[in-house]
Amino acid sequence: MLDVRLVTTSLAMLIALVSVALAEPAKDEAKPAVQSTADARPIRVILPAPWQPATTHAEVATAK
């Protein structure tokens, strides 16, 4: 004979899965075809190699 807890858990999982599958998303908005400059060119940060000494902000300002 089946355990009542097993049947209850299976039924709850089935209801949860069906409700998630049938749920409508809050908003479906299409992304614009044109990218902005920030999206087209990602910001890249150049970090020093582990064997190079790190320079502080003051050293960079005085070097210029």
C-alpha cells in the first residue's frame, strides 16, 4: 500500500510544477535592436601581474 506522505508530496510537487509552467511572466519586453555605447564596448580593467609591484593612485598621478 502506498504511503500517504508519498502521495501527498507527489501531488504537491505536481501542482507546484503545473502552476509554475502556466504562470505568465510579469513583462515580456523585446530588447532593442540597437545597442548603446555602454553595451557595445565593455569596460576593461588592466590589472598588474602578480610579480609586478602595485602602484598607488598617488604614484600614477605624479608619473603623469
